[in-house]
Amino acid sequence: MSIRPRGRVLAFDSGIGGLGVVRALREALPQGTKVDYLADNALFPYGEQDDDLLVSRLLTLIGEQIEARRPDLVLIACNTASTLALEPLRARFSVPFVGCVPPVRWAARVSISRVIGILATAATVRRPYLGSLHRAYATDCIMITHGARGLADLAERAFLGEDIPEVLVSRELAALFGQLGGEDIDTVGLGCTHYTFLTQTFARLGPAHVTWLDPAASVARQAATVLEQHCDSHSVRAPREAEEEMILTAPPPEPERLRAAIARMGYGGFTVLERPAPSRAAPQFARLTV
């Protein structure tokens, strides 16, 4: 009797937001599947960066980790990176990719009032991809968006166990629901994976009638399905004995708090990659063990 290979996943985000997807992924994947996590915290938040620089950087950074870790699946657990770089990543590398996009289609299926909200980063809201999702999947809905610059930072602080000033969250929610027609929003899709760690706060501070949609679980299920199909038809690429790792591109400001937080996610520590200052030239990365 043959044993089905469990496979290995490389999950990527600009910060800790993708760990919410990883948490869901661990529930969806067979026991023993390895999940490495790569965070480009040196350039967090991605919404403040130039598009061309990000695409070049993602191709280099993720490409080097594909070569080093030989994953069976790459999960781009970042809306900005997914909307910008999934196509060029798939064109360059043969490994399967699964990405995250704002849950516009899901919101349209759920909404009764036909007025949906999308809470995302400023970068996701201003890029044309969000509008294309609206035109493709929710033309019968009014879509009201808010690009919240500060929520990703608050989510990182919440993940580390800090008490978050609720007035700052309420201010961002008011910017969504306070727009023309915002009182009719009955469904809000979360367009940033970081917001997973603020979902309960949103539900507590937002209007009582609103349904909040966090796509982490559905992305994890899709990743599990793609991984199973890939591993059924290919030999697994990574050695099974290799331990999982969390990899950062810059030292974290509070390393001990981060170690405690990621221990809850199954990671024993983290490794920092040395890197040059960001520029338009494709960066080269080297390991720096911490």
C-alpha cells in the first residue's frame, strides 16, 4: 500500500497577515504537511511601494525560496502581491500557486441589500483589479470601498498580543459606513489578510446587522485541494525531514513577542534574510540565522 505524499507549502505575505491563512491551512491539510512562512517585513506595508519594484522583488525573493525549499505549492497569502504578481510568478515557475483576492464574489452571493462593502488597504482599493472583480462578479451590487492605511499595522499589533485602541478601528469603520449609501451595507468582505486578526473587533464595533467575510478558510481549502491534486500526480519536491521555518527579510522590532506569537502557530522561531536596501534592481538575499 503506497502512502500519499503530504507535500510542502511555502506561504508568503508582506507581514504576519498570511498567518491567518496558515492557521486555516493547518486545519485543511493532512497532518504532517510542512508549511514554511516567508514575510517580506522589510517592505511592509506593501501598499506604500511602487508596483514595478514589488513585482521584481517578488520574482526574486519567492524564486530564491522556491529553489531553496522546493515546495509543492506556493500560497501568496497577500492581496497586494496576488493582484500584482500571480501572473508573472506562474509564468516563470512551474510550481502551483494559490493567491488571495478581495471576496467580492462571495459578498455578492451573501448580500440581501445588494450593497456590499470592501475593507482593504489603500493600495488594493486604488488598483484597477478591484473594479474588475466588481464588473465580473457583482454588477448587480453597489460596492462601497475603503482603503484603510492603519488597520494592517493594528492587526500586526493585535497578533503580538497588544491592546488595540478601539477608537482607531472605529474611525476606519466609520470611513466605510459613513460614505453615501453606507448605511445600506449588509456584507463586508475583508480585502487584506492581516484583517483576520481584527475580525472579532470589527463585528463588535461595526453595525450589528453586517456580515463580515474573512476569506482565509476558503483560500486554505483551495490551497489544500490544489496541493492534493499536485501531490497525487507528482513526486513531492522537498525532503520530509526538513523542519518548517518562518523567514523574515528584516529583524522584527519585538523579537521575543514575535517568537511567543508564532509559537502558537507552530513555529519554533524565525530566520532573517540579509538584504540590500530596496531599489529597482532585483535584490539578492542571503540567510542570516537569528
